[in-house]
Amino acid sequence: MAFGVSISGKKPVATVTVGSVTIPIYAAPVTVKVTKPIDATDAKIGGGTETRTYQSFQLSHFEGARRVLQRRNTLERAKALAKEVATRLSRDGSRAAFLSEKDRRILILAQLVVKPSGKEVDEVCRMFMELQKQVKNGTLQQAVDFFNTHGQRIRHGATVKDIFPEYIAHLEKRGVGSYHMRDTKRAMWQACTTSTARMCW
């Protein structure tokens, strides 16, 4: 009976994906030898066997470090099983059955935290590490603090005409003297009357 058919090197006939988990399905027919019914003719030649091949589909996934192989006799049933397995692995993680009580609690809390983002826990972890690499000096928290303090004042695409009234309002808020305010307006007006500066308006 050829039951443990190798699927190495074979292309899957279908795949089922739930979240970040993908389960491949392979065609893996089962071949068995059956004994022929013995009648008067067979009795004379000593009977015999025949080979029969049955349709079968095999799916493979990992539970932690352990590879799990399962079969179904139709592609529809194999897809249904693959969806069930992929849903569980996507929800609980492929190591869910091997996690300690502490690790399960951490995983569940992490899933609740990232749920509003619509992303998986592993995707958020990879994103965090990629962003941390981009911050050459310091931490992500320091980068966020800097942006909240300074970055929100940046006006991409703004012209001098947009920014100047805000700058004057800022000077007034600081309480600068009237001479300072007069000289600032005069200098800005002179700069903005040049042909080069007009491009900023």
C-alpha cells in the first residue's frame, strides 16, 4: 500500500491562506493491492491480487518544530480542512499548542494590542525592528517625541505667503518689541519684491 507519498518537489494543486498562514494542498493518490474474489477459474490458477489507485489530497503544516501531514479524499474536503487549520494557526500561532501559560498570555495580549491596526503580531514586530534600524541613533520613542515637538510645524509645499502671517503671529505671541516687528516686516517685504522671491508667493 503506497500511502506515505512524498510531496517534496511537487507543486501544490491548491493553497489556502488565512491571515499570514498559507497551507499548500498536494495531489497524493493512494495505491493499494486488493485480493481478487476467488471463483472456479481463479481457484485453478491460484487466485491473485490487483492494484487500485484512489484519489487523495495531502496538506502539510508545522506545529512548532513538528511537521503534520493530513489527508482527505476530495479536494473540497482538503480545502475545508486547510482553512480550518490555517484559521487556527493564524489566530493562535503555529506554536500555540507548545506555548507555556505565560507565553500564551503574552501572545493574546499582543494580538489585542495590534488588532486596531488590522495587522498580524509578527508583521508589527517586523515593522518595529525595521523602523528601529532606520533610527541610527536613539530610540523610536525619541523619534516620536522629536516629531511631536518639531515635526508638526513643518509645512511641506507651503509658500512664503502661507508662512509669513504665522511667523508674525508667533513674534507677537513672543512679545517682541515694535522695532523688531517693524524691521522684520520691512526686511521680508524687500526680499519678496525681488524677482527671485516672487516665485515663492
